[in-house]
Amino acid sequence: MTCQKARGFLGQFKVAATETVDARKERYDAEDVLALLVGVEQLVAARGKTFEVLDLKKDRPADDVLLAHLMGPTGNLRAPTARVGTTLVVGFNEDVYKQVLGV
């Protein structure tokens, strides 16, 4: 459901993803997920109407804290996950998407 909301949001504002990966078909283990953070300065982890912003450039949390935000209950990368410049957004929150995408 969350991925559908994200797709709908992107379509509404005519924002195209440069790469799409189906999390049901491609698995990301902890090592793969942490590798996604290379070059990322800010992580925004959204769950429903709440979200948390982590400044990875200034004060990077321990890997276990990062993984708690990035991994879902199935042990795979949470979806949707979007990288916009140096920001990685995990989960969907309309306000976060508007802010990060500047729409």
C-alpha cells in the first residue's frame, strides 16, 4: 500500500524515478542496505504520519540504529526507499516527500 501511495504521489507531481527495484523480488541484506548510505548525508525514516531525520554527516548513528530504521520486519529493505541527492527517504510520508522533492 505504501509503495502505491508513493507512486501515486510521484505521478501527481510528474516526478519520474530513475531506477525502480521491486523489493519483493530483490533482497537487500544488512550489508547491502548499509552500502546504500554511501554518499548519503541525511536519512529520513517515515512511518505513517511520523518521521525521524538523522544527520549522517554530523552525527552518524551506530549501524544497528540505522538498520532499525532501514530494515523491515521481513529482514529486507523497507519500501518505498527513495534517494534524492544526498538524502535517503525510507517509508512514505506525503509531507516529507513534498519537502525533499521541493514540490
